[in-house]
Amino acid sequence: MLTFTCILSGCDYLDSIKGIGFKKAHRLVYDNGADIKQILKKIRREGKHLIPKDYEQTFEKALLTFKF
């Protein structure tokens, strides 16, 4: 959960989503669990933030980088 929150709030391995800081990222991960598809779906529904192209795929690569 911490790794998801840190990556979602912004890291060097992918473009961050403007307007998503640590608090917002923590709330999203807490509410939706470690499911990036569900988290991105919720962000898209809000319509307040622009998600960079290929964010989900790049997120997975960043997650693997932190794991290994």
C-alpha cells in the first residue's frame, strides 16, 4: 500500500498526475486497495485531473522497479 501511494503521488520513473499529492494518493489507495485500474477509473470519473498517456503500463513498470 505504501509503495502504491508513493508511486501514485509522484516518482522519478513516470510522469505524475498533476494535482495528486501524497494525501490524495493515500486516500485513493486506502479506498480502492492496490488496484491501479480501479484507482485510475475513480480519477477519470472525477474529471479534475489529466492522466498521462500509458500511465497504467508505466505505473506497473515503476512498481516492478521498486519491488526488485
